[in-house]
Amino acid sequence: MMAGNLYGLGLGPGDPELLTLKAHRILTSCPVVAYPALEDGASFARSIVADYLSDSQREIVIRIPMTVERAPAQQAYDRASVELARELDQGRDVAVLCEGDPFFYGSFMYLFGRLAERYPTSVVPGVTSLTACSAVAGAPLAARNDTLAVLPAPLPDEQLKARLRNFDAVAIIKPGRHFARIQALLDHMGLLDQARYVERATLENQRILKMRDVPDDSVPYFSMILVHHRGDAWK
């Protein structure tokens, strides 16, 4: 028996209409659909494509603990890879849903690392949160010879400062509980007025604010800060 195909499907930032035609075709044809979810919550990835799923498809929920330590999440991917391998060994194709793009801070890469050498695997790119935030904010990321960096907010201040100095444009991801520190850092560097804040891009409850207007106690996980030294990339 031939093994099934494993697909990592990028779903985009949340708007179902941003799903690519290729991802839609594979999603609706696979007998098995797997997706990540919080340990005790619903799956955001599944909610994006809920209207495209059918009762005939088997769904596998991959429960991922949201902890700073790597081990619990890695163990969850270990368990999931065993369950997905059973389906693939039976010749069934498996589509794994991934918010944004599978290889841009995407959860699918951890399953890819465990399964891609054993099973035929394809990755379907998706619209990233980076480009989605840029689009809804009306803030082009970079122009001409600009350099662009993506910085996780948990990085120490000194690392953030160095990269903010050395790059023309910067996207700061995962601000969450680090927001007040990032806001103060940008203010200290004279970049606060060149920064834009976006949360839940492309969703009905998206917010786009000036950095000075963001309450530091209301920043969710799905948010991003875009900074350009010229303020606008085209200047």
C-alpha cells in the first residue's frame, strides 16, 4: 500500500477569503484534517475554514500547551506525529491546517521535521500576518534598498535596540505582555511616531492604532507593531 500524502496548508491571517485556491482544493479533498488547538480551547485554524469542511472528513485535534518551556509543546508534536503517521500508513492523505504561513513561525514546521523524510509532503504557502498587517494598516513594509527585520518582542532590550538601529523597517511580533516595554523602548529611541499597531488583522474585530493610543493592558497575542525609520516607506 502506498503511503498517503501529508500537506501543510497555510490558511492566512484569519479572513477565509484569503485562503488560496490550492489550499482550498487540497483541504476539501483530503479525508483527514488535523489542526492545532489550545489545551482547553477551540482551534482558531479550524474556525478559518469551518465552512469548507465536510462531515465525511476525519478531524484530528492537536492540543498544544502554551508554555514558555519547549518540552511540553514538543511532546505534543511527538504524539501528533504518531497519530498522523497511522493515517498516512493506511494510504490516507492528511491536511494539517496552519494559521498564516506554515514556514513563517508556523506550527506545521514541527510536524514537517518529524514526518517529511518518511512521507511525501507538500507545503502550501499562506498569506502571512506580516503582509496582512501591512495591508490593513496601509503601511508598505519596505521600498527600494530598504532592509526589513522581524523581531520577536520577548528579545532583550539591547538586542531589540541594535536591530531597530540597523534596519530601515522592523516588524515586532508577539508583543502581548511585552507591549509596555516595547512602547517605552520606541519612545526612548524617537521611533514611537513612526510605529503602527495592528491587532487581529483581516478579522471583523481588527484594530489599527497609533502606538501612543494603545492601552498597554489590552494587547492580545495576535498583534504586531510595524516600524519604519522614514515613517512611510515611499518617502
